[in-house]
Amino acid sequence: MMIFYFTGTGNSLYVAKELEGDVRSIPQVLHQKDLSFTAEKIGIVCPIYGHEMPRMVKEFIEKAEFRTPYFYMVLTYGANHGGAAQIADAFVQKAGKRADYVTTVEMVDNFLPVFDMEKQMAMDKQVEKQLERVKADIAACKKEIQKATMKDKMVHKAFRASMARMKKAPEAIWADYVVTDECVGCGICTRVCPAGCIQLEEQKAVHSEKNCQACYACIQACPKKAILFKEGLAKEPNPNARYRNEHVTLTELVEANDQTGLC
Ligand SMILES: Cc1cc2nc3c(=O)[nH]c(=O)nc-3n(C[C@H](O)[C@H](O)[C@H](O)COP(=O)(O)O)c2cc1C
Ligand code: SF4
Ligand code: SF4
């Protein structure tokens, strides 16, 4: 089984590892010339941002060719998926492909502008139980696209309306950062970034919005908590709390995402 994943803080990598297969990072695979893949089962595991897959995952789905009798997607989320499975399925269809199974797994919500990571980590979201269900479904080649409830649809509609009022790409709103004088130029943020949009200039991190996925890998992994949101975005409930999935090491995140060529 081939499993492609995208991750900012490790939740999706943890799920991908648990599904036990040939696990491959989408930010790295996208550099390949040949994006056709053959396996008896092929899956994608990724977070959702504003109920949708990250831009890079969408790009991968559009470009790749999946030669498989069973194609599935597992979407990790934190608080409200807004019908993400049906939204992702619609995207896959638009890209001329077909998904057999799309589901969601609730985990720590790493959306820093709204959630306190300490409180999120203290919550028991029954991840292992959810994973047992997903593993059994995939083992049985279950065919099901998780349905959006009426509440999911209303939440998604309200979210779309609020985004439309902002007149900016969601990533530009979510990832509007400032790097403070606390930065010591360690370069960790540059190496966990899946899109290569942080550079060190005179030993200080500089963020470029171009291609930023708003994954928060940089801000969450910074040991000095030196990357903060600019004013305009909601004030963080706890700027001292940062998150990485407990089953994923910093080295694994770097291997997954590093675009500096140092890996
Ligand atoms: C910019 C951004 C937007 C997000 N939007 C949603 C959302 O709409 N609904 C939700 O439940 N979780 C949302 N989340 C939370 C993530 O989907 C969730 O924490 C996910 O498991 C993170 O996966 P990762 O650790 O693999 O990066 C968002 C996170 C970020 C950074
Ligand atoms: S991880 Fe933090 S301290 Fe290190 S270079 Fe990036 S912003 Fe600076
Ligand atoms: S700059 Fe930060 S938020 Fe943007 S893609 Fe890179 S790691 Fe993710």
C-alpha cells in the first residue's frame, strides 16, 4: 500500500505511519518528474485548512496519476471539519479522479489563533479508537465518502462568507507573520517548512507569503517562539504553548518537509 502525506505538526504523519505502508511525503514527491504510481491501495493523509485540503495536496492530486483499484483519503482536523470529506471528494472528481473512501480523524487542533495548545493536548479525542475504525475500513476496502451533516454545511457556508469578505487568499490571512528579535537564526523553521518559504538573512528568519501553505510548522517548531502573528489576526490564546504530535520527532518533520537541500 502506498500512503502519501502532508503534515505541519505531525498529526497526519502519525496517521500515515499507523496505516502501515510505503509512506511518502507529498512536498518531497512533488519534485519527481514521474508522478504516476501503481499499488493495490493508494491513500492520501493530510490536515484540512478551512475545511479544505492544503494547496500543495490539491496540486499533487491534480498532477498525479494513481493506478490502483482502491484510492482513499484520511483528513485530520481539530474542531469542526465542515463536511471536509465531501468537499475533498468533489475536488478529486473535478481533477478527473475517483475516491473510494474519504473520512476524517479528529486530533489536536493546531490552529493557534483560536486554540491553546496546552488545552488541546489535555483533551482526549480518542484518536486510537478512530484509527482502529479507519484501519479496519481500509483493510476491508470499504467504499464510503463521509457525509456532511446539515450543521457541517452551515458551518462551511458561514466560513466561506467570512472569507469572501476578507478579499484575500485564506493562506495570506492565516499566515501573516512577524519574526521577533528572539530569533537566534537556528534555521529550524527553514527546515520544517514544506514550501521553502523561510530564508535566513543575516542570521534572522524571513518569511515569504509566496507559496506559504499556512501549515504552522515553522511557528510551532520554533524553539524561541520567535514567530508571531501580525496584528489583524485574532490574538493568540496562549503564545507560550506550541505543539508537535507526540509520536513524531522533529527529525521526522524535517525529513518530511525540508526544501533546503540539506537533508
Ligand atoms: C491554517 C489552519 C486552518 C485550519 N482549519 C481547520 C478547520 O477548518 N477545521 C478543523 O477542524 N481544523 C482546522 N485546522 C486544524 C488542523 O486541521 C489539525 O490540527 C490537523 O490535524 C493538523 O495536522 P498536521 O499536524 O498533520 O499538520 C486548521 C489548522 C490550520 C493551521
Ligand atoms: S526557528 Fe525560530 S529561532 Fe530558529 S531561525 Fe526560525 S524563527 Fe529564528
Ligand atoms: S512558512 Fe511556515 S506556515 Fe508557511 S508553509 Fe512554511 S512552515 Fe508552513
